Amino acid sequence: MSRSHQSDRLARLACHGQCRPDPARQAHHDRLLRVECDLDAMVDLFETATTWAELEYSTEETIAPHEWLDFVQRHRWHDPERMLWIFGLATDIALRAVPTPAPAALGLAAGSGICPVLDPVEPPRRRLRVAGP
């Protein structure tokens, strides 16, 4: 039996009858089920976790990180504790990431830019002494 066929079979066994993902999310659902038996699926999970805040994933087609732990608890696994550990770590990575701030506008105001304009400095005033007779 090929690795792909075997992991598909195991994924179907992990999903019980009450689990009915949206048709649009079915592909991502099945990839998440393969995490336990397919290293490529696990790498894909962590790639999604590390890029979640940077890329725009479709929440209609993707099970979001805040749903991953519920997903683990709703499915059957050979090693449930390990799956909770893996998905917990991936969830933590995804939800701790801070979105990259948008770049600031490039308009320059006085004093901004590579060489800021310094406040003008007044030259020291010299007092003249008048010599007496």
C-alpha cells in the first residue's frame, strides 16, 4: 500500500460520523488529519502556523489556528497526547505571531529621513568691550 493511500485511509478512520466539515474546508480538514501519520502534513501544519499572521489565508477554506485544539479533541488519534502537543505548539506559534506592520508612508517632513534637520543653533553673541581712556 502506498504512503499516500495509507495516510488517506488513516485519516478516514480518525474522522467519526458526526464530523462533517464544510465542503470548502474538506481538503484542509483531511491534511490536518494526516499530521499523525505523514511528516509532510506536519511540516505543512507548522508552515501554516508560522506564516498565519503574515499571509492572508482564506478562513472559508482553512481551519484557523484558534480551532486546531478543538479539532484535535473531536477526532480519534493513535496517540492523542502527542497530537495535542503538536497542535498545541502549532497553535501557540500561530497565535503569538504579531502581524507585520504596514510600511510607513514615504513622505518626508522636516526633520525626518536619513539626515534629520537639526534645530538651528544661534551663534554665540560676543560682547564688545569698549576700551576706556
